[in-house]
Amino acid sequence: MASENHIPCGPCMFDDVTKDALRWCTSCEEGLCEECEKSHRKSKTSRNHKVISIEDYRKIENVPISQVCDHHGETLEWFCKSHDEVLCVVCVPSKHKACSEVTPIKDYTASSRQSTALTELEETIEETLCNVKHCVNNRDSAIKKIEKQEIAVKTMVIETRKKINGQLDKLQEKLLHELRSSSASCKLKYTKILQKLKSTEEMLTKLRQQTLSMKQFSSDIQVFLGTRQVNKRIASEIESIKSEISVTKDYTLKISIQSLIEKLSNEVEEFGRITVSESATNLDLTDQNIGKAQIEINVPTSRNISDIRLQLIRSFEMKSEHNVYVSYCVILPNGNLLMASHTSDKYLFEYSNTGEHIRDIRVSGPPYDIAVIDLDRIVVTYGSASYLEIMNYKTFIVEKTIKLENSCVAVSHENGRLYVVIGYDTIQVVDLSGMKQNMFKVASHSVTTIRDKIFYTDYRNHKIHCCHLNGEEVWQFKCDSIKFPDGITVDNYNHVYVVGHTSNNLTVIQHDGKDSKTLLTESDGLNCPKSVDFDSDKKNVTCMQSRRKCITIQSRLKSV
């Protein structure tokens, strides 16, 4: 096992000598220093072993590949096609003695790099990774949704509290106003009788003083007459007081709290109740290709385009009230078709794969090209407006706008990078944040990418090019039957589909650029074809004409 920082030379370790390895033998599964590598190449038993650099070994160091049988500890050298199992020399007689399709594993390994199995394994990994990323995005969205719901519930609680407080303040003010009014009315009635009594008190006090003075200083007749007159006055006053007192009331102020408020203060124990409802998610991790790798290892590896057979699935005419001249179209992750119309109208047009019109989507400018980024996002270019937009394909909310120096024409996405044709003479590579990564000065009109390759059309020179992601050309193709090649796409076998805009045909070019085959022509209804896209799930090719007509065909390799 290699150490964390250095990989020792295996043969030297056997001699108790510690030396760093410079190369790695994938057959012996051990490191080799410079001297041991020379000896390794000279030995008859190991001269054909595959030796790679330590840097390359680092890339596969953690790939879980074992060449030893888990049950018997012997080297895996045989393959049983009937049971889809790799076997060691002990497995064959013990469990697969009666199997007729047990053959040496080396019969399969020579073509394993070009096998359909490896291609489908890569596709499965890509699809699963895409699905997992979708699940991650979905759960991230679910977390953000819960956070928004938490804020919404909290806001509702606070607003409800404010509303209740406001209502209680109003009811309290109304009740206190009523209290003040009732209290004032009671005190007014008390004040009236009090004033009467105080007035009577003052009068009697004066009469008492006058009576004493009369007794001392008045004559007898004055005393006689005065006594009678004062008595009458007092008697009259007493009757008046009695009359007032008889109608006088006592008042008591009390309060009766409204029953709901009483319950709120005494019986209600919860402001509200938080409930959590559950529902099944729409997450679906497709794994339809998993498990096919060894079973289908005998599929012919030539992948010659002569084996392709076509079947027309459907064709339909676009219908829209807007001015439509289709520039490009793309197949969305949900199977629907999304068309860009580079006219004065600022719309994208979405149709189902059966031709039903779904909706017209308003965008910021006349759209030119579209590419799918992942299960949630697409990118749209806007031609001479010199910018592109990354948006959610379900809501069409723009998440990112990226400006470039020249007209943004065609666009493709691969592994977190956008490959944008600008000015018809450059392919600009930018990441999803807008950071420029690379630039290729090539005459180009339309572009598509798949794994480690870029494919683009040279419209004016009638050529189709294939190059590595670093711009290094792999092959170029030109034939007289393809005039002004425009839309381009690639299938799972790296076969290239391209439409000839003026030659009115759809052509497939073999993955190595050495052969081609015309699939559709003007006699099949093609008229100024503009765009083509490949559905990797359904293995369908959709061709879009500039004059609103869509043709979908099924392209498959013939069984051999």
C-alpha cells in the first residue's frame, strides 16, 4: 500500500532498501524506481506489463479494483458469461464446471476500453451523479423552504400577537372610557345631594346663632314671634331634605370580563400549535443501466454507422401568435422541447414531446441558443446582445447573467463549464460564475460537447470539427452533401449528427470522423433544418426546422 506522501519501490523493499518509486506497474501492482523499471522491461515475464507514471497512478490509486478472488485469494483469470461473474482457477471447477460459456478474461479485456459496457458505465455514473446532484439541490431547496416557512410562521405569530394586542388595547380603552363615564355620572349625583346638605347645614348654623342672639337681646314678643317663624322655616327645610334623601341612591362600580378574554387569561394554555406534515418527495434515482457492464461486454465495439437504423416517431408544426423563426432547440430534462426564436419577439417556446404547445416564456431579449446545464438549470444566449443568462428551467427566473466581448451565439455545457461561440470566430470557455477559462480562435457556428470532446460546425467552409477540451483537433470532416452545416449534437457512441441548412439534410458522422451517412433529406420533409438535439435517455434525435416544423426520429445501432 502506498504511503500518504511517497510510494516505495516494491523490488527494493523486498531487499530491505527504501527508495521512492518513479513509475507504477498496473500488472504487478507495485512501484518501480528507475533501475527496477529497466530490469522490469528487460524481463521476459514483465516486458509487456503496463507501466504508468506515479502522477497517473495517483489518479487511480483509490479506484476500488481487485484482481484477486474474494473467496480463494487467487488471481481472477476467467469470466462466466452465463452468470456474469469473474472467476479464479478454483472457482471454475467448484461452481462453474457445467457452464459452457467460461472463457479466459483476456478475451474480453482487449476491447474493454471501447466496449459499450464501459460507455454505459460512464453514462450511468454521469446520470447517477446528475441525479445525486439533483437530490442534493432538492434537499438544499427543502431546507431553504423550511427556513422560509419558519420565518413565515414566526411572522404570523408576531403579527397575530400585535393584532391581539391592538384589539385588546381598543377594548381596554373602550371599557375605561365607559368606566370614566359611569363613575362621573355617579359622582355627579352624589355631588348634587352633597351640595344640598351643605347648604342646609350652613342655614341651620346661622339659625342657631340667630336664635341664641334673639334669646339674649330681643324682647319677649320678638322671642315669641321669632320662635314660631324659625320653627316653620326649619320644618320646611327638614321636609325638603327628607324629600331629597328619599330618592338618593348608593352606586357600586364592578366589572364583568368577557368570557373569551377570561378564557384567554385563565384557560388558554397555547398561543397556537405547530404541525409538521409529511409527503413523499419527487426524488427518483434512476439506475436502469447499473449491472449491464459485464453482461453486454460482447456488444460489437466498432460502432459503425452502417449499423444505424431509423424510425420516424413524429413530426408537428409549431403554432404561436408570436413571430417565430427557430434558431435552436433543446430537449429539457422532463422530455419537453424548448425552442429559441431569434426574432424581434423576446420569447422561448415550450412544447411537449408529442407536439402540444405548453407555454410561451418571456425573456430579456431575442434568444439565440439554449443548453441544458443540469436537472434544474439551462443557459440561454442572446446573439448580438453579447450576454447569456443562466436560469431555472421550471420558473425561468434568471440566476446569473454573464457578459462577453462579442455576440453570444451557440452554447454548450460540460462539467461545470460553458463553451460559447462568440462572433462566429471564437469558442470562449467560462465557468458558471462567469470566470473565463480558455479561448479557441476557430471559425465556428454551432457547438456541442460530450465528456472530453468539443464538436463544432464551420458554417462557411462546410466543415465539422472534433477536438479535445484543450482545443487540440482530433479530426475534421467535409463532404459535398453537407452544405452550410448548422445544428450539431452527439449520441452516446460519439456519433455526430449535423443538419445541412441549405442542403436540407440530416447526416450522422462516425465517431472517428472517417465515414458518414445521410439520415433525412428534403424528400423526408426537411426544409432549412436549423437545430438538432439528442435525447440520451430515449435515444431519440429531434431535428427542428427554422420554419416551425419539428421532426423526431429514433436512431439505434442494429443488433449484430
